Amino acid sequence: MKKFFGKIVSLTLAAVMMFLMAGCGASDGGAAGDGASVGDSAQGNTAAEGAASGEKIVNIGITDSLGGMNPLTNDQTWVNKYAVGLQFLPLVELDEELNFQPMLADSVTTEDNRNFIVHIDENATWSDGTPVTAEDVEFTFLKLASPVIANPTLMLYAFEGVNDDGFVEEGAESVEGVKVLDEKTVQFTTKYPIALTTFENTYAFYIHTLPKHILSQYSEAELSTLDWFNHPDVVSGPYRVTAYDVDHYISYTSNEQYWKGAPKIGKLNFNILDSSQIYAGLQSGEIDVTHHTMTAIPQEDYENIEALENVDVVYGSPVTNQSVFIQTANITDERVRQALVYAIDRNQILEQLMKGHGEIVDGFLSSASPFYDADIEPMSYDPEKAKALLAEAGWDGSRTLRFYVNSGDGTFVNAAQAMAAQWAAVGIKTEIQTVDLATLMTVAGTTDYDLFAVQYTYAPVDPYPDIAWLLGGEGSWTGYGNDEINEALAATQTAESIDEMKGFYSIVDKKVQEEVPMFSAYIISGQGAVSKRLTGVHANVYGFFINVHEWDITG
């Protein structure tokens, strides 16, 4: 199963915000580390202005940039998901206790792991008062599966009637795998058994239902570029976007007709900043909240943020994997891939750059997962073994490997440089290419790289879809496939106990450790921060916005 590149750190939003510097105006990217103001959005929605006007405003500081606001065309990275999810609710969300909570749906059930019955909450309505219906869900699915819109990330070929490329026929008005049973009930049918958690995590979590009564008038081609998504007037969620710039900010105003209750915060902003500006923004109060995966805080700022008197700091569970993917079509010998891991001192990198806030594992699963196998001992730092493996493989020491990393993740840029130095010490030359996240994702869709690294959050309760896609052979980020792994992954979908599933995932991680199509540089226990003037914020990787309408300002 090729599933979308799921829960990767972040992408955010876009372009024209000016950061106010102390005493002078500065263009975007101006550093705030010297005491300068981080700044507010182009609309000037600062906390101070909010207090003066009596309006409640919250600013969320994030790093990286947004892909866009159209749920039909953007990828499924964290920032894109949340940017659209505040307006168009998913069917379910995963909470901080790793349980799926209802959003639009109040129940998702199956008796045979092939037919999934989704019931929409009877109270769910659009902001114009129209009920959210099963037909809205069906409409959204068909547009996501449109070959004209051609979203490459949310692969829907698991469902009956959908072609193996993940698309239906152009202009299709129905599909066998999605049937409206009544106004509030829709049935999804898959071609093969999948676990309930996989259906919830892979599809119900990422399908952001759209209003058919508003959008059915447009062709599929028009929906691909429809400006309506940039300022929608009908939403199901607690907020609607009023303005955005993919590199600098997203501004929202509350949906007073939100069916779960009008939000207490009138305006919400995502301020897209350089990671070096986060500390200054928290210190000045111009940033109220940071998120464990959407905000890449430099490790050198961790202690300074912990010392701030105006924020509470929460370290998240170790769920975000600093994954390094190896294009096995280019590095074909597993001995060379093993040498890449033996040559680097991952524990030293974790201690020095992350101050130990995380862990080292081999494979995909961290200790936060119920399927984690603590008996799999990570490959040690052994440069002599790395040299021996390279010699055995006949490694060409004049060859230079292309290593792409996310420029928005300053901590890992430093880690990559340390890794490159350790690789050089055993005879592996690398050229580090730092690019923004959007460019990194574009490169990932090709084979024009040898290695690339990105923060990737594998859902602890359901790593199956991501692993299956990443190890899906030609066309995947690794170009690697293995029958033993495929059989073990398939078996997880019909396993009847956690212990049984743990055994199958152990097979996967052991094989990945052996043949190294990817490795984990480290697992991150990310730092999050919440202003003490806020109440109701669930600061964790998961469940962050489930109750955003209940957030409030006390000071």
C-alpha cells in the first residue's frame, strides 16, 4: 500500500508578512535573536492590540511554509492538515492518549475489516445552517479520487471501484467503495481487509469533508484552482481563513455558528517564522503557542524557553522520527547502507544537539508505540566496522552522495553536518543540500537523491500505511521492497491482539535494520510551549486542535 507521506513535520503558509524589528522595519526572515520583535501578521493582530480592543487573539508560532489551503490538492503534512482542518473537519482525530476521537463522525465501526460504517454526528452542520451529510462525504471522496485534480498523496486505491492508480473515472458521480446509506451514514468498502485503526488513521483522519451544496457547481478542473478555498464562506470547523501568505502567516476568524460551540478566541494566527525567532516571540508574548511537530525549535533555545516565566513547557512523547531515507536504486549494496549507520555516533548527536530529549532506535517504531520491540538493539557506533563493510563492498571513495535536508530544521542541519564529518572519516563523501520543505518533498518524489532526511511522525497506533508506502518498492522514497516485510505488514491488518501485531512489526524493524533502506537518526521528544495566559490547550503532538473552540485567555 503506497499511502501518502502522512504525518511529516510540517508545511505551513505563505508570503508577505513583515516582521517588526526594534526601531525599524525588516523584511521576512529578519532575525529576532537580538531582542528584535518577532512581529505580527500583515493584519496587525497582536496580543497587545487584541487586549486593547477587547478581542481575544492567539498567535501560534510555527516553522516551514504552507503548501496551500485547498484540501483537494495539498499534501497531508501536519501544517497543511491543520490549516485546512480548522475549517473543514476530518471525520476523526487522534487525541493525546492515542485514541481516535469523533469530529464530524460520531462513530466508525466494522464487523469484517472491509466494510466500514461511518455515521455523521446528527448535530453537525455547515456554518450556513445546512446539515453535514453522507453525500458531502461521498462528494469529497470522489473529488479526492479525481484524475483531473490528481492529488498524489491520499492514495485511495484500497477502495472498491477505485483504479490501482488511486483514481476513479473523470467526472464519476459514484463509486462502488463509497455508498450513502442514509442522510447521516456512509459505508466505505475496501478491496482487502484493513484494520479499523488503519481505516481511521489513513482515511478518516485525513478526509476533510467539503460542502457539496456549495462546490458541486464547479468542474473538477475548476476545483483544482478554486479561489473559494482561500476565503471560504461555508465551513464545518471552528475557524475560517481570512488571509494567508504561504511563507509568513495564516489568519483565521472564528466561526460563530460552529456546531460544537462558538470559539472563545475570536482570531487565530499561524505566524510562520524562522526557527531562530521562536524564543524571542515566546519571550515577548508575541507567540502564545508552539507545537511539537509544526515548530522546529533549535535545541540551543530549549533551556532558555524552559526558563521563561510566562510560558509552560511540555515535552511530547517520542513519536517524531528524524528519518533518513536512502534511495536504494542509487545505493544498491546493503553493506554500504549499513556502513552509513555504523559510521555515525547517534547517541552523541542526541545528547549534544537534543540534550537527550529523545531516543535512538532502529527501524520505524519508538517506545511510544504499543508495538515497539525493546529487544531490537540499535546498531552501534563502529567506524572500523563501517570501513570494513565499505572495503568488502568495493566502495568507490571518489563518489559523492547527495544528502538533502530541511533548511527549516536548524537542529538537524547541524546534525547532518556532524554526520557528514563522521562519514568522511570512514571514506564516504557527502554533499549536503539544504532546501525548504516544499522543495524537499518535490525531490522526494524523484530518484534524484542518494539520501534525504525529514521529521516523520509515524502514528504509534498504526504505522502500517506509512511503512507500507515507504517500503513499497519502485516509486517509493526508498525504492526498496521485500516480500517478508510485505507479508508481515499484511498480517498486521488481521491480527487479533497487540502482542501478535508487535511480532509482525518486529519482523519489519529487524529486516529494516539488516538491509537499511532507511534509518532513524534519532527520535524526538519535541518541546512545546503554551502561554500561561491561555487555558484549555492540550499541548501534545496529537489532539492539539480537537478542543480549540474551548481555548480561552485568562489574563
